[in-house]
Amino acid sequence: MGRGVDRKKLAEWQRRLARYEGTGLTAAEFCKRERVTVSLMKYWRRQVEITSLRSPAPAKPEPQAAVFAPVEVIPRRWIVVRFPGGASLEIPDDRIDLVRLAIDRMATQQEVPAC
């Protein structure tokens, strides 16, 4: 009768194989970095696959009823700055610093002649 798989090693190899998947390295390059042989990695990959096939699928969580949290909708007001030429800029009314900046920039800009 065969022995069971060492759960500690299995978990270690599951983590190692997950790291390998994200590296983009070849198996040989990864194994060299990890100081293991390619054949050992193939063995443990197979053990991980076999174990996952034997393990029952995790139970699906029971669907829960939707929970709604009350929200308060606060209407926003906007200040619209219309530039020569038709462009406009909408700024939230609570950002007076941006309103001042827009007015200052408009005041310092030279007027461009129309085409």
C-alpha cells in the first residue's frame, strides 16, 4: 500500500509552483534559481494535480440577500467659466481656489485674434 503525500511538502510545492507560474521563466531557469531539479518539479506538479483532483470541490457559499445602506444624495452646484471662443469649464462651487485660478489665468492671457 502506498504512503500518503507529505502535506507540508505539498503546501510548499503549491506555493513554489504558483511562484513559477508568475515568473515567465522556463522550468530549467526557475529550478536553477530554486535549487531543485526539473524532474523533482515535474513530480510535485503531478502530486499537486492528483491531490486537487481527489479533494472535494470547495462548497459554494450560500447566496446572501442584498444589503442596502442608506445614502444621502447631496446636489452639487457648479460654477461655469466660459472662455472666449466657446470653451467652458465647470468647477464645483466648493473649490473657490480653482475658480480664482481660472479667473487669474483668463486675466493674464492675451486675447488671440479669431481665425
